[in-house]
Amino acid sequence: MKNSAKQISHLTGKQYYEGFKEFLDRSDQKQYSLEWFKKQFNMRTDIQHVLSIGCGEGEFDIAWLKTLTNVHRYVGIEPNPSHVSAFRQRIETENLPRRLFIRLIQECIENIDLFPGFDLICISQSLYYPENKPGVIEKAFELLNSNGDLVIFHTIGNCGIDHLKQKFESHTYRYTDKNLLSDLDHIQIPYKKEVLSSKILIKDLPISLLAFMLERPVSEEEYLEAKAYLHQHCPDGYLDHPLLVVRISSGFSDDAYCEDYCNFRELTDTIPVIRQWMKNFLSTLDTPVNNILSIGCGNGQIDNSCFLEPLDSLCTYTGLDPNEKHLQIFHQKISLYSKAKVKLLSQYFEDFHTDQRYDLILMSHVLYYIPQRKFALSKACTLLSDKGVLVIFHQTERGINVLQKRYGRTRYSYNSVELARELDTLAIPYRYEELDSYVNLDEISDSLIRFFLEGMITKWQATNVRQYLLRQYPEKRMHHPIGIFIISAQNFHKAIQPRLLSDAEYAEYFSEFLFRSNQHDKILRWVHTQSLINLNSVQSMLSVGCGSGIFDLKFAQLLPNLNKLTLVEPNNDHLSSLEKNVAEVSVPFTTHIKDSYLEACQFNEPFDLILFAHSLYYMQDVESILKQASNMLSKHGKLLLLHEPPSGGMVQMLKQMGLFGRISLTSHHLEQYLAKLELDYQIDVIPINLDIQEISNGILNFLLERKPTKSELVEAHRHLLNMSDNGFLVQNTVAIIAQ
């Protein structure tokens, strides 16, 4: 950061600018920095607000901004007016996302008060210039959101430009990696570091570049001496100039979060309050609770006292939590409650797939940490048994939530008002209750403040929060109510049932989908050219969930030695088209139609090939289906599963809209089932596109697997436009060949 263009090592603004441009043109530093940036952040959809301290002309910043998929707001701090002017001009010519709001501030960071809450802060080669460098680092860290990242790119000392500065006694703005790391150790902020290789082309060295590297004007004599020195020490014409990258996260490690969480539980009456409420609630249920799923079960403190102790031996319990440390503590307690059948899985709910249905699903203070909350809510409701109940314990807009918003740690500050709004959007009926709960503030430790703010803190933050809490709660007792949402499966199904597609509607919309998609042509072309299945060896084939049979009949005609084709389809509206299509096609093999589900079919002979072409989404117990199918194969027979990948367009749109549909069973889940069944398999990807240049309601009904509301139609249109690739939605199909 430069106090003004003319104070930079006595270079004029023009001199500095000319040297800086030469440096950018002759250095590969930007390339390697950008590659590192992409590797770390381009898949992060939770980065929405970013800050750049010392943003310069914005060339590097705009490049990394384009790699972020969901950024909404960018703030750039730069005291040099010519740089700010150049940045503004660059914005006009760059093709940046329309959603992105850019604010440039011509000032030093020390003189600005910004509201915290940034998901990513970048300081790229600008820490040399402020007087109070540790103060700038601390201030930047305090501006981070929960689980935010501060990234510092910095020169490494005693090599490259720094070595040149020492040789020519130019100590202006000399602040090396050792100085930076020493300051970080003094501030006591945990960090990770990495070194990137970088070179500067010094052949035919311009005097403006030398002046930029030394950060002061250069005489003709010095210029000639520097050229000779560089020629001697850099015979290949390149000056090694490695770059240090420091990454500082405000987030917890699993161990740190677990420790602070346990400390917090000792200071609150949450567990006894929830235990009493749960005891009363369970006594009101008409049917016994035999099967429980706890999403975000933590270390088992709540679930042990609420479920595992009081419930009888018929109860089975499944707990999900990605925090290994939590589950280790939970495992130690399980033996005390041997009556219950307990299964703990280190897994995110987003990746969890099961054919099991649950009488009780618990989401206790976990929705804060799930990025696609609406999707998680829809998914949880679909996992309920016929008389099952989903219970959600959640923070309200009072208590800790106030503190999080005050200090900009809002990533996990999702409260009961926002949750109720999303349930209303999804048209999921619920009952709401609220319980009083309190946190003891007799001793406000750093551990407690970290838990409140959901991340690491500086000494100043700890002091500031402590003083605020003592002012707000002189009685040293924080009121922190618990919101409770109760959702019954019966009410959920009553609300969703009228919106589901009938067999006739599905068949109609599926026909429109096929008309607009190149799915069949692309798959058939793949079948013809692939080498994973020996087409000549297939004499008998079974297709499960064949629909109208158009695709399957074309597929069968690619098998030169096929004698028998068996088609299974339970949808009555598809069956009428299927029978008609079979009758109209002249083929050299016999065709049999089974108007039933596979589970109810009996076959006398094995098959050389069993095909599931985008049909496994609609089957209840997929693992059992795959096991049954594998047992129906001939000695060298194979299963061919054509299925939607997790990255597929339909899957992504459903997730973004918070809708859990049949398509949410992805190829990733099929791989897990095949591995569990110990079946060998290979995978190939077939590129598929859907024409969405004209988006009809029929296509939307098919993609969303329901009759959407007006607001869902508008949202779906918006998502499709954002996902459009020159008027097409990239679908893709994963082909899994198993045996």
C-alpha cells in the first residue's frame, strides 16, 4: 500500500507505473499465483464477500474474481489514485458477472472502518508499505467471517528482488518473509504457508524495471552495474523470485471446535431443557419410535440423554457427524447404552443416501453448517416413515445470534426466523415452539467467545466481546432461547402429494424432454464405439424401467447376436406406448414385456446384459435391486447403469432450489452400493445436452419432478439461465459397467 504515487521510494507515479507494467509483463508470478488461487478456492460456493487490501490496478484481482463461482461483493482498498483510476477503467472492459458489486476505496486500510463479514481477504504484495504491519494483519483477520480466509502473497527474502536490494543497498520497504512470519507468531494467529516458484525475465533489462525492483530512481552507472551483475548470476536470463503464500483461516479445526463446544455445554442449561421437552414430546406420539436418525449428532451429549437411555431395546439409532473428534467421544459412551442398536457415521448429510425410513429424525443445532439448507430440509422430510416426525432444535434471533451479527460472523448465524421463511418457501407445514435457555457468563473465557463467534479470534476481539457482554448482561446470564420446529410426515405428504406428477403427466413431460435432449443419440453412439461391453457376446438382454421402449429397441439392434429382449415397465401410460412401439418394429429377436416391478418378476434363464437406463431413481431399495440383478447375470454377464452424475444439470438445479427429488440419487451413490456388494465396475462419462433456449412449463415440470408453484417457476427459469451454456443445459450421463 502506497501513501501516494509520488512517495513510493521517490519514484514518480509515472516511473512506478512504467516499472510495474514491465514487471507484470516479464514475470510469471501472476500465473502461478492464479493457479494456486484456483486450486484453493474455485470450488468454494460459500465465498460471497471478498476484500482486497492494496488491490493496485486490479489485473490480478479481476483474474481471481472470475474463478469464484458465487461471489456477490468485492471491496478493493488502494491509496494510489492512478491505480484506482486504472482499475475503474479495467472494470468497464472486463466481462464480469452481473451479480458482482464492486466498490473501490482510495485510502489506506488503517484509515477505514469496514463492517466485518468477509469470506475471503487478499493482501497481494502490499504489506511492505504500511507502518504498522502487524496492525494491518490483525485488522484484516478481524474483518473475516466465520470460516473465512486471509491470504497473503509476499516476497521471500535473500533471493530474487530482495537479494538485488541488498546488493545495491536499497532498503526501502524491505519487509521479508521472515519479518512477516515473525509478526504472525507474535500475533498468535495460526497459519499455513507455501512457496511458489516464480521467475522474472531480465534479458535486455529496462531501466524502469530495475528502478521498480529497487523502488527508487537508478543512475546510469547503477544500471550498467546491475546488468553486469545479473548477467553473471543469472546466465539463463531469468531472476528467481519465489513467492510466499500464507493462508490464515478464522475457522475451527475439528479438535478445537469439539473442545470449545464441550466447554460451552458446561455453561448452559440447554441439555436438561431439551431432555425434558423431548421426554414430554415422545409421550404424546401415537406410535412407538423404533428407528432414529440424528443429523449432526455431535458428541452424543443430547442424544444419549434424550434417546439412548430412555428408549427400549427395539430402538435403532443412526448418528451422522463429519467431526471425527465428536464421534470418538460418542463411541466411548455407546457401551453404556447397550439396549439401543447404535450406528455412527462420519459423513455429511448431503452425501448420505439410504433406503431406510425413520420414525424420528433430529436436526439439533446443525442447519447452520449445511450450505444447501432447503435441500437438506426437503431431503430429511422424504426420509420419514409414514407416521414419522422431524424435530429441529435451532437458535432464535436472540442471544448468541445477536453477538454473531454484531461482529460480522454471520456465515453460521442462520436463525429460527430465517428457517421458518425457508420452510414456508418449500410449503412444508410445521409447528413451532420455543424454550427458555441461558448461558452462564460468570467467566467469559476465550474458548466461550470462540464458540460464540464460530472461529478463531484476536486478543482485541476477545477483549471487545468480553466488555460488550458485561455491559449487555450485568447479571452475567445470557438469555439464549431454543426454537423448535416439529414437522410430521403426514402433514408433509398432504402438502406435497397434490403437486406430484401422475404417471400420465410424467410420460407426457418425459416425451418433451427426449425431444429437446440428445441423450438417446449420444448414448447409442457411445454404445457403438465403447469397448467395455462385448456387443457380439450378448444373446439375452433385460431392460428394467424401459419406459416407452424407443431407446431400448434401438439399443438392442446394436447387438448382432441378440436372441431375446425382455422389457420391464410398471408405468401404465408408458406400457401402452411400449406395446405399440414393439409391435411396429421388425427385429430379428423375440421381445417379452413384463408389466411389473423387477422385484415381482421371475425369470427362468440368466441374462448376458441387464440395463438400467435412468431408471434406478424410481426404485425403493436400490441396493437390493442391484443385488437381485447381479444374481440374474450369466457367467460373463454385465450390468449397465446409465445414471445422472452429482454434477449433472438436473441435480444441481434441484439442490440450488432446495428440492429433494428422485434424481438426487446420483451415480456416486450407485458406486457405493456396488462397492458394498463387492461388484467390480468401470465408469465412463457420456456428454449430454438439453436444449433450454425455450423453457416450457412441461420441461420445468419434468426437471423439478413436480408441479411447481409460481415462485418456483420463476426461480427455476433464473437458475436455468445462469446454468445455460450457449442455450444448453449440460446434463451428462455416467455409464457404470459392473459384473
